[in-house]
Amino acid sequence: MIVLMAALDAHGLIGNHDKMPWHVPEELAFFKLKTLHQHVLIGRETWEAMESTLPQRHVHVLTRNPDYAGKPGYEYIETSLQKVIFNWKPQAQPLLICGGAQTYEQSLPYADELWLSLLPDTYEGTVFFPKFDEKDFMVKEQIRYTKFQFFRLLRKKKGASL
């Protein structure tokens, strides 16, 4: 199962260059809860821009460089998004795709679910979550927290196949 997981503002903003334009501890705690002990795929640039590693997660770094030896803390190097999706799509255990923008854009057609934390405010930034047709998804779960709302969206029809 392929899941795209992102926090975004009211305009779909997810970043400002290589940084998050907000600091919302409640949403960060939610991210930690949802990703602990899970397989998480992150693009190399996003991985290197993160201020910390993601302990207690199985981190896959997506990079074109098969000899990548950058920031430590990952378990797997992935050089082909298509191969990762092909291997994970039929599995019940989710692969949580957590950025960046290029990785979201390329994997969106294959996503079975979107896990979106929507922040009510607007921020300044340069990087946006890719546009998608909301009619292709149905809201399976919606939870209102103090500082954000979480939406779990299920694709109505199967995503694109490889």
C-alpha cells in the first residue's frame, strides 16, 4: 500500500525552500505517532534538510546515487521510485512517502491513500503539495486537533499501475 503523508497549509504549501515554514509541536507528535516502526520513503534532498534523523523508523532514502553515503540514519537506499512502488503496492503494510515535492509529484498517481495534516493558517513558502482531483478520493477519517485537522483519504479507484 502506498501512502503519501504531508502537512500543508490552507494553500497547499509544504515548505520554504528546504525548510518547513511552521513549527507545530502537536502535528510533529502526530507525525511521530503515525510513522514509528513504519517504512518511510523520503527524497534525498528532504532527508538531508531534516534537522534530525527519524529513529525507530525504517527509512528509505530515494536518490539517483546508488553509492549514497550522506546523512546517516537511514536503512535503505532506493534508486528507482517505480521499483519501490511496484514492490510495495500489493503489500498490506504501508510505505509512507513523506516528501519532498518531487517525490510526492511522481508518486501521487500510485497512491492508495493520502494522510494530510491541514494547518488552518497560511505561511510564506516556495514548495507546494501537488494538485490532485479530490473527486478521485473519499474521506475515510477526519480528526480535528487543536492546531490542525487530519484527513485520511482513500483512492476510489485503483491508482495507476506500472
